[in-house]
Amino acid sequence: MPDNPLKILILNPPFVDDFCRSARWAAKSRGRVQRHPDWLLVAAAVLEKENNVRFVDGAALNLKQSDIEKMVAEFKPDMAVLHTTTPSIYNDAAYARLIKEHSSAITVYVGPHVSVEWENTFEITGGSLDIIARGEYDHTLRDLANLLKETLGGGREDFYRGLENVGGISFRLPGDGSSNGLEIRKTGERPPIDVNELPFPAWHFIKPEWYNDAGKRSPFLTLISGRGCFGMCTFCRDTPIMYGRKLRFREPRLVVEEMEYDLKLFPQLKEIMFETDAFTASPRHVRGVCEEILRKNLKISWNCNTRVDMDLSLLPLMKKAGCRMLMTGFEFGDQALLDAVKKGVTLEQARRFAEEAKRHGLIIHGCFMIGAPNETRASAKKTIDFAKSLPLDTVQFSGICAYPGTEMYNWAREKGFLIPKDWREWVSKEHEQVTLLDYPQLSKKEIDDLIDEGLRSFYLRPGQILKMAFNISSLEDLKRKIFGFKGFLNYLLKNRVELK
């Protein structure tokens, strides 16, 4: 590290207890899942090569504002990077103000929400926010840090002049600090990063035990083996806003080296979750990773996200290489609804995938939604019945989420189907997932009732209960299932769903 390195704070701000920022839907999940801040920790690894970085996961640790205030006053960062989400944006603005009050730091926001709603974000934060790093931010943050180091001795005017040459940002010119009359500028988009150039996440800043998920073998870590997705799903947030529709996979050698790095850093790991949006989209990538795992005789259980249109001939190799579970986006049990959200798959493909995956001994977690365009009670019932007809081990049902910047959001807002009038309303008053849409033919209440019905009718079947009981493989597995069942039961009781 060079002399007098820049002091950089990277903050995953606390909001409310058990709020999960890093999930695809920022909220308290029904199962109280807490996901690793993997994207932020890659950026932390990029920055700490040349700087003194302090990373704080206030969300996972349920820290209080006073904890952050004390830390900022002691560390006095030169630059502060804050992760943001749609429902927490006003809370996140408060932390930008706190940092300004206790340091002279340049404040930078990252995340999908501010990448799209950057003008509104500057209105909300007033003079406490300096820069928004839009989209894929790893190298943007690196360039901002380098510029700040170069201009520290010459005053902030040189820094702000230099911002015009940093791609992928929106920034506020210094003024009187009020929210009125701010001059905001936006630079051009950055080209996609070569993912093979990125370092492994800076996992040393966290402990795997901070992150719970009843479906995973704990402790576990997440791993991103590539960025982008070819899919055109109208509800997808990160692909169109953050990483683009071009698949960019890391070389299999690097992926498996990262697995080895994870195990060396945390020998207690039981599992790795490939959080890549479309891990199985490239047969070459999957085959390369599996063959490298086998070549190195790496003994670690792993799970991955997948679409149902994957190359099914890969399943035996994946199983042999340690794959245990497939997190699968089935979405709907009605072909017209799959087409409406541009999923690009068929019900026939979904059924064939489930049957083949089960035949090869893989656990299948199915993801389903209620509330697509033109959804009715009848079509929602089809989705519930379809889920029950497949050989699935676990499922989740949720209302389709329309995030700012997605095609679904733009459509729903234009048609007048979007319920929230304020960013805080993207979650319930209890900060949990909430239905965001209300249709003439299917109300918000009906969507909520159908979500409850789907969960209840799937999990409370005697055969399903017996299957889950017989599949308990260890004391740790029993503990995870009890944790998950308690979350599920609390959800049902809170919503006064009859257990019948």
C-alpha cells in the first residue's frame, strides 16, 4: 500500500433489524434470510489494493445509527461508499448526512435504485450526497478514489473538474448545501468490465456465520461466476440496470481458485452458492467449472441459480462435481403469463427440467410469482397447481415486484396499476415483502391471499411434510429446517392464515 493511502469507508447501512439489502427484493424476507454483500465486497477488494478500506455490514449485524456515528467520527474517511435500495433510500440519505457531519468525506451512492432514480436521489439527499456511481461500479469507484488522491492537495475544485472525465457517474456540483437549485451533471456510460480482471471478494471483512438461509448448509458463502444475462424478463432489475444483457463469465480456473480461496479463508464452510443470475446459461462455462472442480478433487457442496431451459445433459456432471440444489425460476404455471413477462421458456421445458433434475438426485427450489400482467384468480390457481404437480422440495411464492428501471415498473406505472406513491411503500409497514400491484380483475388483497394459499397448500400437504422430515440428513440440517419452519409459521400466524 502506498504512503498516506486514502481512507475509504464502504457501508451497507443498517435500516431495520433483519432487513436484507443484497437480495433481489430488498426487504425482510419471510424466512428471515440474510444474504452476503458479495457485489460490494468485490468493489472493496478493488479499492483496498491502493487504499485503506473499512467495510461495515450494518444490515447483517443490525447495527444502530450510534454505532455508525462513532465509527465515522473515529475513522474520518476521505471517501464513503453507501449501498442503497428503493425502500431504504430515505434512511440511506440520513447516513450520508451523518457522514458529512462527522467527516469531510466525498459521499458516493451505489445500487440499482440510484442508478435509475439519480435525479430524485439528489433531491432527497440535498447537499449530503456528492456522487452516484451508476450501474457496474467497481472500476468507477477505483477511478473516483484515484482522482481524489490526485487532487487532495489542490482543493475540491480540481476534484470536481476531474469528475467530467469519470464515466458512469452523476454528480452534484458544490453549492450552498441546500436541496434547491443544485447543479447536477451526468457523464457517459462505462463499457462492461472484463470480469476476469476482478479480484476475489474481500471476504475477510465479514464472517459467514452472520448470514442465515434455511435452504443452505451453514455456514456458506456466495460466489459470482459471471455478470449479465441474455434474458428479457420484464421484472428483472439487475440485468438491465446494473450488468447488461451480454453474458460475461469468468474463466473456470478462476472460479475454482475462488472456491479454494474461500475454503482456505473459512475452513468451516459447508457450502457455496453460485449467485450468478444465469449460471447454467453457458454449457461451456458449467462444464468447465465442473471439470475443474473434479480435476482438483475439491470437496464442497454447492448450489446455483438456473433457468429451466438449461442444457439438461449437464445435470449428471454437475451432480458429480458437488451440486446439491438448483434454485429455479419457474415463475408461472400459465404459458400466457410466461409470455407476458418475456420469460422465454415453456411449461413443457419446466416440467422436463424438474423431472430430469430429480432423476439425478438434485434438490429443487422453485420460485413462483403471482401478479403478472393479465393475471386472474384462475391463472394464479394454475401456477399453484403447477408447483404442486412438480417434484419440488421447496418453493417460494411472492407478488411480482416492479422495481424502478424495469420494463414491468414502467408498464404498471403507465397503466395505473402500481400501488406505492412513495419509495418507502416498496415494503410493508413491517418492512416485509408486499404486493405492489392492483388490477381491475385481481386486487392487491386477492394477490396476497393467493400467495398465502400457494405457500399453505404446498407445504402443509402430508406428503410434503413427510418428505421434508425424511430428507433431514444431520443435526445441522434439522436446525436449518426448524429455523425455516419458524419463519414460515410466524408469517402464516401474522397474516392470520388458517392452517387447514
